[in-house]
Amino acid sequence: MLKKRPAILWLLVPYVLYLGALPLADRVHPTVLGLPFLFFWLLLATLLTPPAVYLLYRSDRKRGRA
């Protein structure tokens, strides 16, 4: 399936970001842009999900699957 649809890897971006937050979130004090680190990380993953889905959709449209 991956050979037929390599663009599906775009969906791994938010998945990896969500999983990557778990081992890094054991900090209490660091803040990024005034937000606690875990909140910023999860917000970033949430904001990157729609572009990743759009890139997969656009790739499928080019191949005539959507």
C-alpha cells in the first residue's frame, strides 16, 4: 500500500508529534511562547493535522482517487 500511496506518510506527522510529546512532557518549568511546553506541543500537533490531511487529499486527487 505504501508503494501505491507514498503520500500517506503525511499522516504520520501528527501521529509522531502526539507520541513524541509523551517522553518530553515530564518538564514543569519550560514555556514556549508563554505556554507550558506540553500544551504548546499538543497545539502544534493539532495545527499540523489539517495540512497533512490536505497534502494527502491533494496527492490522491492528482492520481485520480478522490
